[in-house]
Amino acid sequence: MNGDTLFTIGDLARRTGLTVKTIRFYSDTGIVPPTDRSPAGYRLYDIEALTRLDLVRTLRDLGLDLAVIRQVLDREVSVPEVAAAHADALEIQIRTLRLRRAVLRAVAKRGSSPEEMDLMHKLAKLSDDERRRLITDFIDDTFGGLDANADFVDIMRSAMPELPDDPEPEQVDAWVELAELTKDPDFRAAVRRMAQYQAAERAQGDRTGLHHDLTETVRDSVGRAIDAGIAPTSAEAAPVIDALTARYAQTFSRTDDTGLRHWLLTRLEIAGDPRAERYWHLLAVINGWPVPPSLAPVFTWFTQALRARNWQPARVE
């Protein structure tokens, strides 16, 4: 084959696997114009046109539209530039398809109504910034303008939902539930009360911050009592409560008396909304973090035991 060889549309169709109709369309639109015409008026194409047609077919197979292909052929943009831009676009499409798949699987698992499915789809396709903004707005609304526990607020602001590009249905489900929870006026009011309580405590001089060690002590002590079958209202619960109130008195530099138990019961009741723990559980599922075991049974037992003893007269030694 030499550079003077000319091909008919039929020849090009056999060599490229494209249909005659498709090649004629490319020719008519000027994407692969004919090189010459035969004496009978039929279009003829040289080897450069064949190469151009092969490139068009490849770019079309990769999903590029004809306007972009024309820019490549006219050397207005380079193939690497087009490839990079198209790869970025495909990444977005792939992520969208993965989200749709996860939403559909979550819908199938939940047996959602059309309204719920629409909500799930809208929430799932929010951008990372939009998801963070939703949570930030919740925190601003519930803690804004209050001198609450700074360490706790910092943790709240640092723990943002990061839905992965290819989420599991459980992660989509958790994100939808978290979004709905943060919009719940009753939950917002409960968190606001907690923030107000923290601010009131700080106004009275409490600067003790977070109390991870104290939480561990409660979990261990009450956990053993629960495992032993001790009812919170029983006499056997008294030593557990006495040891814990003594630990609280030491931590907060207070006297271990009836006043402390009133204060502690109020503290536990304000912080004891199970939806608060659910908030952190959902964040863990969304972000793929280990989900900590629930402390609700432990603090429910502690609250019930304290309430059962809280109104009794102080002991006389």
C-alpha cells in the first residue's frame, strides 16, 4: 500500500468495522471529509482519512461527543488534555452510579415509600461540603451563643460525615437517618438543653472538660452489676452507687451528699437522651469507624439506681 491509494466508503467500512451510513455522516459533517471523488462522483479517501476515521471511532468508543472530537481533529485541544478532562467526568459519573446503586439497595432493604426513596436520593447525592454544612448548621443552632464545654464542641465539629465514593447501603441508610435526626426539632431542643446545662456549669466554675476516665469507671462498675443480675433498685446496688458518687465528688471537687446526688441525677437525665448516642453511632457507620458498644443500658441502670436512692435522707454514720 502506498500513499496514493484511495478507498471508497465501502473499503473504509470493511477496514474500520463502521457502517457505511456512519462514515457518510462523518463525511457530510466534515469530521472525515473525502480526499477526492471518482469520475462517477463517488467519494474517495486516502490513508490519512482512514487514520482520522480510526481516531474518531476510538474517541467515540471512549464516550467523547462529536464537538470535542472535532476540536481534537482540528488540533484545538490535545488528546492528553481531552483524556484528562474525560477521565474526571467519568469519575463523577461513576460516583453518581455507585450512589444510585447504594440508594436502590438501601431502598430495597428498608422497603421505602416513593417519598422516602426521593429523600434518600436527594440526601445521598449531596456533596461533601453540603453534608458538612448540614451538620455544621445543626451544631451552630444547638451550641451557638453558649459557652458550652469547649472540648465537646470541638469533637462535634471535627466529626463530620464522610460518605465514601462507593458506599454500602448501610452507610447511605445511616446518612439519611443522621440528616433526618439533625433536622428533628425535638432532638435539636434536647441538644440545646444539654448545651445550656454545660454553659451553666461553666458559669459556676466547672472547667473539667471531658471525662473519659469517669465514663470508663461507670461502664466497668455498672457493667459488673448488670452482669451479676443486680437490680438498680435493690439494696445490692447501694455500694455501686456509693462508690460512683464518691468518684464524681472527687472529680468535680464537690461534697458527696444529697446535693451531689440531685446534681448528678439532673446531669444524667439531661445527657441521657438515647438519640445523642444514636448520633455518634450513625457517624461511625457512615465513616466506616468501629461502632462502639452502646452505653445506654449502663447509664439507664445508673440513673434508675440513683433515682431510687436520691430522695432518701442522708446516711448517719
